[in-house]
Amino acid sequence: MWMLASPFLLSAAHVPDEILIKWANPPASSTWTVPGSGATIVKVKSVGTSGLELWRVAGQKPVETVLPYAAAQADQTRKRLAVSGPAAQAAALFGSDPAVLSYATNDYRYLLGRVPNDPLVASQYHLDMIRAFAGWEFDIGNSTPTTIAIIDTGVAIDHVDLSSASGKIWINPVDVPGGGDQDGNGRTDDFWGWDFADNDNNPADCLGHGTLVASAAGAATDNGTGAAGVSWGAKILPLKIFSAFGCNSASTADIIAAIDYAVWVSTAHRSYTGRTVINLSLGCPGSDACGAPCPPNNLEEDAMARALANNVPVIAAKGNCGNSVAVIPSDYAGVFGVGATNRTDSLASFSSIGSGVDLVAPGVDILGANRNGGFGNNGDDGTSFSAPIVAGAAALIFSVLPAATTTQVFNILTGGADDLGSAGRDDQFGHGRLNLLKSMRLARYGTLSGFDATTQAIALPNPFKAGDNRRATFSVPDDVVGPNIKVQVYDVSGSLIRELESASWDGKNENGFLVASGVYIFEVKTDKGSARGRVIVDAGE
């Protein structure tokens, strides 16, 4: 019998708006307003031969709005059946009134944790930091087409994790090699982006910066090779604006042209391109001139405004000056500025601060594709690599919500963030550090109300089927969010099994062996406090 009978089940991670019901007397129709709750539930399907039915709360409301009333119904039903015999004999007791015999939340069970099989993923600490493995349970970017425009030094379009063969590089659906300007945009054979600095159709990377940026946002993922990107499904649109001569500066004219091209792509080729996100991992002043702010350029700002008016989000690096000097373009109105955190979830020493900070994301030791065909970090740290992590998250949101406005995407990103600084928005962390689990949940269900992960330490999935390429993600309650996260896992006797400096666990002990099946206690600790929870492990023995 399915009943909410234990504290553990009450706090288990569950599908937010679904309930399993076994009826003594089912409703006559596929909708039912649960007495006393004011909420309507809609039948989804019967569940095997169990006699259970899966119902969904209308309007994507959290199931918690009906649980107390379902409990009252079940209690009344059991009392009536206790004096009248089996349900079949007692149907006349209920007449046309539905009667709930038992019920349960539709708990998440035996998910894979969405850990891709890319061999370097275990070294990409930033994916764990932003709770990517749990966030990918909601969407990996394949639901609807999306594209991330990388306006940068170019992209290594022949790299195994970024090539057209891997399905990652945006390919013009109209222009073909040698076909001329078939789509009439004034550029010949722009079949995989454009080099605005040299005015040709070869946006190859002249430095390596743009390749690592593109990889962080959307490297080919779960392909058994290299590293993982935040959005598995997004196309990468390479728009090169830095010259091959030194590859260290870009002109206003080329920035404007690249932005306008990305907007054009988002409208002219919408069916193939889907929704488009612009990433600008560049800024003025550069890190060698941090004391001298750059004057804003009205024409550049107009280009950003055109993108935003066409619902194309513009996400920009906040800069690496470590001070509050305004950085362009992240400080332009409407542009989403991203600062950097480090391995301890603290603000990176170089990360610029000020009113232009909207969000932060990891920006230190970000591992990804190199322009020479390999993988690494190139010794590069900076908000340049924080911004594409957020751009990849924006693309994931568009995959779930293809009709979302730019404002809605930004609200989902900030609404799901972990507030690392002063309560509310501040000039160091903005609205907080990107949390893909909470933002994707917010995108899918429109609310974090009733989401256990915001108030309790829970594991997702739970039970956790341990094994290679699987991880349980531990949530950090909002009142405990802070730097220097540590997780300690204990067996039921209180013996320490594993100590982690991350928010996920592969189900192995300190010696690298899978633990036995059973219940484990975990404690999440940060500089702000600690919280405990339970996780059930199925080791597949």
C-alpha cells in the first residue's frame, strides 16, 4: 500500500506536481477538485496492474497544496471501510463521491544523475559547483533547438568536441560551400559563422580563448571524448572579432556587426537555430589597464539594445580588475554581467565588482577544449570563462521554455542562484552563484515553492543507484549556502565512509570501492553552517 508513512518519505525528492493515488471509489471523470484544497488534479495514466493512478496538479502547482487534503480523504475512507468490509462491498457507502484509499508523492527513483561519459568530467569541478548533474535531470538542451553565439577570438571548428561532425557548430541551413550568398545577407559562404576582423568565412581561433569559452558553454557532451559543456544540445555559432595580427583587440564596428549577425541568425533561421544567446567574454578596460575605465559607446550599447529587443540575451564577462571600475560591455543596460568564483565557492580575487554584477559562476581552472585539438585550461582564469557557463545555462532554459523572454530567462537564472554574499543582491556576487538544479526546476515548474532542496539537505536522486558515471547531488539549504563546502558521508553506525570537497558523491568509499546497499547519513558543511540528510544507496549487488 502506497502511503506517506515516514519522515523520510515526506522529505524525499519527488516530481513537484504529481501524486499517486489508489482509489476505493475513483472519480467519474479525469479531473477532480480535491475537497478543501481548492486545487484540481488531472489524471495522467494508470500505473501498471497495481491499481494506482498517476495524477497531476493543474496549473503546475506543487503537490503539497493537496497532500493534507488527500491525507484526510484517505483517513476517512479507511475508517468507513473498517466497519463495512472490502472496498468492493463498500462502494455503495461512497455513492458518487470519490474515495482515496492510499496515496504517495511520485518520488524520484533510480535516475542516473545525468553524469555524461566524457572522461574529463571528473576534473571539471565547476559542473559540480553549479549542481549541473542534478540540473541536467530536467533538460540537457535537446528539447528544442538553441544556439550560443560566441563573439570572441574564433573557435577551433575542427576540434572533436566542437566540430560540425560532432553536431556542435552552427551550420547555415541555406548557404553551402561554394554556393555564394544564398541567404542574401551580404556574406558569401558563411556556412559556419563569420570572421568579422578579416571579413571572411573562416572563424578559426587565432588565440585559443574563444575555443575554451565555447567549450565551457556547450562542448559536445556524453560523446565519450574530452570534456562536457553546460548545454549538451546547443549549437555553437563562431563569430570572430579579434584580428589574426596579435589577436588582442577588437573594434567597435566588428562587435556591432557580430551582434547584429547573431540577431539576424535568431530570426532568419529560427526553425534551425532556435533561440539564441550571445556570449561576450571580453571587456574594456582590459586587465592591464584596470585603473582607467573605458567610456561607453552609444553605438555599441544600441546594438546590445537591439539584441535584447529581439529577445536575444546578452551575457558578458564582468572583468578581471578586482575593483569596481565600470567594465564595458557588461555594465551596459540590460546586459547580464557575470563575475567569477573559485574552487572554494568564494569570490575570485580578480573578479570585478559593482552594480554591473548580476550573477557569478566558477572562473578558475575551467577545463575544456584547446585550439590545438587537445584539452586543458591553458593557464587561463577569468570571468571570460564564468560568462559562458551562464550562457550555457540560459540555453538550457530556452530549451525548456522556447517562448521565454529575455527578462524571464534572467529572472530564472537569478531566482535559482545560491546567495553567497549579503542577503539579496550585492555588488560582489550579484544575485549569487549559478545553481543549475534550482534554475532548471524553476524553468520547468515556475516556482521553487515546496522544493525540498531550498530548505533541507536532500540527495538527488534518492534512492541513488551507484555505479560508474552516476552521482548523487547533495543540496545545500538556503540558510547554509556559503563558501568551502564539505560533505561527510556516514553509515548508519556513525562510521565515516567518505569526506568530499564537493556537492556530489559517486557512491564510493575512501578506498575507491562502491559502498554496500543501504541507508547512509550525509552532513553538508559550509562556512555558514551545516545540515544533515539521508540517502539510500543501491549498489546493484
